[in-house]
Amino acid sequence: MQVILTFDYELFFGTETGSVQKCMIEPTNRLLEFSRRFQVPMVFFVDAGFLVKLSEYKDRFPILESDFGQIVAQLQEMKTLNCEVQLHIHPHWEKSFYDGEKWVIVANGAYKLSDFPDHDAREIVRKYHRFLTDLTGVKITSYRAGGWCIQPFSQIEHVFRELNIVCDSTVFPGGKFESEHYRFDFTQIAPFIDPYRFQSDVLEEEKNGFFLEVPIASWEFHPLFYWKLYILGRLNPTGHKMIGDGSFLAQPGRKKSVLLNKTWNHVSSDGYYASMLKKQVRYYQSRNVKTFVVIGHPKGMTPYSLRKLKSFIADTKPMVEFVNYSACIS
């Protein structure tokens, strides 16, 4: 089995975005320590829109210039460790701004690419892809949609083909959510599925499709898991507190739903989710699944999840092959 450790490299998008130091630099340094120590590659889906916006403001605000410099240095370190830098798009940065003290996030009507006219959406993809490519000097071949909002893919199909973005890793089978700002529905994809080809719709397999979907592993979580998550957070706030210092975009109704119902969610290295990784990978192996993709967020890591991730890598490495997306594409 191939295991791909992926991380969405970004700030928060709620009322408090948090700092670059706490949400990105510090926790990512810990992750890169694991990559170096265990010689395992990782994939960082970089929120390119944020970097574009940083570059626009950095000459006016020394703190942003420092943030930008630290990010660039960290992206270069990723490359030296054979970690991949890939494209992640949150288009709300088109309307968000820095007010001199903090980032002001404008998510209404701008959170997902489909909020924009088709021409504008394609131009956003081109701009962010070009900026990240020029900044890092790497060839961008893979993508993850912000907020899992990959639908409708047909809106960006042709620009992805133009840019030779051949791989997507957004879908997690069984997942579904809808709120004021974003929505996705992956319920028609069966769990425990291997990478598959597609063309205009990420949910429709096409044998000769130009694009490859490498799904994020998913799991049916029992409400008891979330009760434990919330209780442990109160009993041991230090160990279970996120390193990131921002706040999530509101998800009305989600907390009640997961506390009362079984739900499909992504396999994750964030927080208490990391406690399930060993069990989940063993189960996927028993189902003869070829590729096991884990999603994480540096901003969402906790002291607890870092310990669990370290243990997962150390104990699992003899039994699996840790790879990046280039191994799937080749």
C-alpha cells in the first residue's frame, strides 16, 4: 500500500485568521522534522491566493514582509526534503484584504470558484498557478480545492488541462456538507476506492479520462468519537489545543449532527483524528486498497496529534510505502 501524507498549508478563514507563525511556520517545522527523521515525503497544498495577497501588501507592512520571507524559506526547505508543493485555492482572497492590523476575510460570494463567473474563475486558477510556480520553481501537477468545493469541475476542466494539472485529491467518499458559504456532495462515490480517471465530473469515472482523482481516505465516525473529542478537549486543553491561533469559518449545525449521527468524514492527522490512523490504515490494507491519502492542516495540529502522527509514521513505515503524488501520476 502507498500512503500519502498531505497538509493544507493555510491560515484560518473565520473572524480570526491567526498568525503565519502559529498556523503555518511552527507546526510545519514539526512536520518537516518528521519528514527528515523518518525520510518520508509529504505533500503541502499551498494556499496560493494568500501568497499572492501577501506579495501585494508586503512592501507596506514589515510584518507581512517577514511572513512572506519565512514562507518562501519554508517552501524551499520542503523541496530539499523531497516534499511536494502543490496547488490549493481559496478564492476568497480575491476580495479579502489587510486593514493594517489584521486580515479581513470576505467569504460571502467568494469562498468557492463557482461563486465567480467562469472566465474569472479560470483567470484565478491561472494567476495562482503562475505565482506558485514562479515562486517555488516547481512543476505543479496536483490540486486540492479549498473547502472541498471541486464541483462543478467542468468550470475549470479546460484551464486545468491547459496548465497540465493532471491530478486532483479533493474527494473523500461519502462526505457531504452544505452551509452558507460552501457545499460538496461525494456520497455517490463508494468508500475504499482506488484512484480513478475522470474528465468533466470528478464523481464519474472515465477509463480514458485526462485527469486522475486520488481520493482522500474516508471513515464512518460514530457519535461517540466526537463526544470523546469534545470531552478530552476540556479535560486536557493543553494537549488538545490547536497550535494555530485562529478560528474556523462557521459550520452551522455540524456539531449537533456529528454528536447525534454516524457521519462519513476524511481520514485526518488533525487533533484527535490522529488517534485513528493506525486502525484506519490496517483496515484499508485489509480491503486491498492501493493508496491511502491522509489530510491534515498545520494550523490544526495539536501536541497530541503530533505525537500520534509521529508514532503512526514510525510504526507504519515498515509495512507501507510513503509516497507523494508523482508516484501515482507516473
